[in-house]
Amino acid sequence: MLCTNSAALLFSVKGEMALNFRGTNNPPEYNPAQKNLLITWDILMQDYRSINLDSCQVITVIPANDQFWNYFTEKLAPMSPQDKLAFMDM
């Protein structure tokens, strides 16, 4: 999974266009913190996801700046649906 909660990234023009981000004012009907969940934007699936922090492992952190957009342009944007599935199955 490749995800972000960076408001600067998500609410940017690029974030809304390239990542198909859409903000929401509707919180979940439960308290995610009580369940040790983190709600985040899944960049590849282009939707909100809840991550169970009991079994979460961070592999890599990419800064939410031009470094991310370079990575996105060079690595993510050219991916086929099959490539995305293979990436998520790592």
C-alpha cells in the first residue's frame, strides 16, 4: 500500500488531479483511535482506507514534496493495473 495523509500533497492541484483526491467532512461512525486504526488516502486505489496499526509496517517514507511528484511521475503514473497489483502484493 502507498498512502498519505499530507494535506499539502492531497489538497494541491496535482493531488486533486493526479491522485483523484476528494476531501470529506463526514467522519466515520466509529472512533478510529479506539480501534487503533488510521484513516488515510490510498494513492494507488485512490480512495480512503483504514489501516490497522497493530499490524502495520512502514517500509519507506517519501517526502510530500517534489521528491514525491518525481517518484509519482517516473514510477507510479506509467504503471498498468497489473503493475499496481504486483506493487501492492509486495
